[in-house]
Amino acid sequence: LKFIIRELTSVFVGIFAVLSLWQVTALSEGPEAYAAFVDRLATPGFVFLNGAVLLFVLYHTITWLNLVPTIVVVRLGGRRVPDGIIAAAHYGLWVVLSAAVAGILLVR
């Protein structure tokens, strides 16, 4: 069941990608088109959709980061680096990159 749910979250990752492309398109069409896009996103349906997308994309990300130690095998000095360290490094990088993106978006 967890595997199926994780695979279904890919649909929400796709929805996020489409919404992002739609936003860039609206931005490229000028201030009026972008204002209409932002107004449309403020409707209850889109607020609910964005909340659902956020939850499913977070679930997708967390489950992916939990799988990384089984996919990425790092050896130092002939010994395998423990799975917890590999996962922690990826979670740390996720936090750092998220903070960097937030910093770029919030600085005006």
C-alpha cells in the first residue's frame, strides 16, 4: 500500500510541474495575465489543490530520501558509510537548498 501511494504521488509532482509552467507562461505574457493567474490561484478550489499537492509532494520527497541509502552506496576506506549518515546528508542538503530558494524568493 505504501508503495502504491508513493507511486501515486508522482501524479501530484506532475500537477506541480504543470502549475509551475503555467505560472511562467502567465508571467511571460505580462502583468495582466499574471494578475489573472494569481487571482485564479486564490480561488478555494486551487487553494485546496495546492494544499493537497504540497502534502503529496512532501510525502514523495520524504519517501525518496528514505530510499536513498539503499540506492547510493558510499565507501570510504573500503568500509560502507552507514545508511543513517547518507540519509542525514541528503536531508541536510534538502534543508539547505530549500532555505536558499526561500531566501532568493523572499528577498526583494
